[in-house]
Amino acid sequence: MSSTTTFEFVLILLVAIVALELIARKLRLPTAAALLAGGAGIAFLPGVPAVSFDPELVLIVFLPPLLMDGAYYTVWSDFRRYLGGILWLAVGAVVFTTLVVGATVHWIVPSLPWAACFALGAVVSPPDAVAAKAVLGKVRLPRRLMVLLEGESLLNDATGLVLFRFAVAAALTGAFSASGALMSFAGLALGGIAIGAAVGALVVLVLRRIDDVFLAVTASCLSPWAAYIGGEAFHVSGVMAVVTTGIIFGWFQHEVFSANARVRGGSFWAVMIFILEALVFILIGFSLRGVIERLGGIGNTLDQLSVPILGVLAAVIVSRFVWVYATDYLRVPVLRALGKQPSPPSPKSTFLLGWAGMRGVVTLAIALSLPENMPGRDLTLAAAFATILVTVVVQGGTIGPVIRWLGLDRNIHVEGNHLNEMQAYLHVDAAQLEAVKAHAYDASGTLIHPRLLEQYTYRADIARRVVEERRSITDDREAHYDVVLAAIAAGRVELLRLHRAGHIHDELLHYLERDLDFQQVAAENDRKGPGE
């Protein structure tokens, strides 16, 4: 395709994203599933050109910002607290799944070399950060489960990529070294963390010296690609570099970003991530066309590959359950033997950890990067797409009902000795009141800001009464902000009436409308409360 045709094609895909998103919401379908199916359907429409993917381009365009988005919002204290469980999933489960899938494929297709079988296992073994975020972002889970699943999705790509590279090398050369693979993984991970820390520190340093909002937002958006490209340039894990940069940047963003930059940057970043996530799933759907054409049509594809693909799907799903249940229930006696008192495993939480294993962009990109002369390449491509489709549609599409069925969405609370919402407000309001008191009087002791003093005194008093009386404010809060939102809506109607009647200039319209927009965003967020 020419450059102009490519650009027009991208615009068509963006229109398709909007349409598929609306259809998914109307029919209450999982958005990722609708995009996957829509991409596959569009790919087979008459006149739609065949699309070929450069896997390195797919990784470098989509993976850094999407990983950064997850890492940026990572709570470091929770991440550190559950790091052992995260690594047990991100490394242990990926290795175990690779071995199980490889053994299953070799049993079904004995003619396929062992190394090629394990390469296929490495392709489909790592759950994907993009797919996980797309699904987990729409459900509510206990904090421990959410941290484990999100942390796993951030770190396991490095494990899958290392396993894949060694398996492909073994399949093509016949040489393999387990010790070499282990040392390589350690070097790639530690090197990636070092590069990510350096890039993160540099980004924070630069942003401290940038006052312009647009330059600050632009610089922050470049950081994930800087970390990824830097990691790959030094032949270490670009994935680990991005995750490290994201965690550092997320920790310091409250200090280096102004409120204006945070609001504008957050809005821009949210739209960009939405488009990138949607494009990923549509392009995954498009990849099905190339696989089917290569194998000579849908009929030949099913005849040749249906049995091994079903075997791969079964191995992927079952192996995760086996690993999660075995490790969760063996953990208790092992820790007790070491003199510790671990909490007993929860069957409901364990089941959900086993069920939540969605695959996505990394699986697709790794599969597409297979050399043309790689044994079993067609099977790997077809199995990769089938695994993405089934795990996203079936597991991702049902994870909400499964959570409700297990009752894991009830009694969600923050673990540890944390303040609740109103206790935190009590501290914030008290600090604000003290600041207002310090400036409410002039040098002679005359009150010059009575309205501000009254307002902040009232807020601090309400927060204190709520905490002392230990009563819920959910209903009162919603009723209060319903009135606030109604007042904002009335003000917006009057503002537009004045403009349409020619009484105010466009410049004043935009200025006052922006003020109403900020009021509405704040009221809508306050009405929902934290964690909603």
C-alpha cells in the first residue's frame, strides 16, 4: 500500500473502532471480543487489502506505552509486598505453561522437533498486559488479587521472550543450554531494570525543569519509548526497562507535574491508550486472514490444525490452573515448616487466578517474528490467534460474572492500616483550614477573607463529624452532587443561550465553559468516591 492508502486505511480502522465500541456497549459484549471479531470480519471484506505485520514494529509501537500505562499506576508498596507471588506467576507459571504446551504438542504431532514445540509453548505462555488491563480495568477485585494479576502481566513478557528466543535458536541450530538460558534471563532482567531506572531518573529530572504544560506532557509521553529503545539498544529487556521507568515516573509524578499538566496529560494519555488498545485487538483480528490464506483456506486450516490447536488451548488453560492450585496449596505447609504462620489459601481467589490468563499483543508479535524456515510455523501462528481469541472472549468475557458468582466483589476494602476516605479528608481539610486561617486576617487582625474562612471551617467540621459519628455518607454525597451537577447543567444551558443570542463572544464562551467543565469533572469524581 502507498503511504496515502495506509493513512486512509488507519482512518477507516479508527472509524471501525468507534462503531465496534458502540456495538459492544449496546449489546453488553466484552469490548476486546468485539474488536477481535470485528477485525477478523473486516479483514475478509471484499476489496480490503492484505495487511502484513512487522513484529518488531508492532512491539515498539504498542508495547511501551501500554506497559507504561500499567506501571504508572502501580502502587509500589503493594507491588513490593506481593512481589514473591507476582514472580511466582510471572516466571514460574510461564515456564510451567511452556513445558506443558510443548509436551502436549509433541504428543499430538510427534514429527515436530521438541525445540519447535517449546517455542510454540513460549509464544502462548505469557498472559498479556494489554489484555489484562482491558479486562481488569472494568471489574472490582480484592487488592491482593488485583496486584497479583496486574503485576504478573507487567513482568511475564520478559520470561516468555527469553524462553522463545532460546527455543527458536535450539530448533534452528540444535543447541540448547539451560544454564545459559537462566543466566541470560537474569542478565536481561537486571539490565532492563538498570536502564529503566536511569531513564526514569532522567525523565523526573527533566520534568522538574520544564514549566510549559505541553512540553511536559510531550516529554512524559516519550519516556516509555525511550526506556524500551534504550533497553533493546543495550541488549537487555526493554519490557523491564519500561516497567521500571513507569513505576518511578508514577511515584514522582505528583511532584514534577503541575495540576494543569496532570489534567491535560491525563486526558491525552487516556485517549492515546484507548486508541492503541483498540488497534491492537483489531490488528490481532486481521492476522487471522494471513494465517488462513497461508494454509489454503478455512477448510484446510481446520483439517490440518484443529486437533493440535485444541490441544494447545487445553494445555494453556489447564496448566495455569494446575500451577496456581499446586503452588497456592503447597505454600502453606512449606511456610509452616519454615516456622511461619501463613494465611490459608482461598479456593475462590485461587480459582480466579487460574481463570484470569488472557493473551494478546505479545503472543501475536512473538508468533509473527518466527523465521520462515522455522518448523511448525503455521501451527504456531494459528495456535497463537486461537489462544488470544479464546482467552479474551471466553475467559476475559466471563471474568465479571465469575467474580460476582464467587462473591469476590463484595466487601472490598483496602488492606493494611490505611485511612478510609473520610479520615483522609479530615487530615486534608484540617491542613487547608490552617492555611486559610493564616491568610484570612491582615496585619492589624482584621478579617479580610470571611467567605473562605467560613467555607473551609465548614468542610473541616463536616469531615470531623462524619469520622466521629462513624456514619456512611454515600447517600448524602450522591444527593449533594446530584444538585451540584444539576446546577452546572443549568449554568451550561444559560451560557449557550447567551452565546447563541449574540450576547457574549466566543472567547468568553470557551473560558466560562472550561470552568464549568472542571467543576463537572470534579463533581462527577467526588460523587462516585474513591475506587469506583
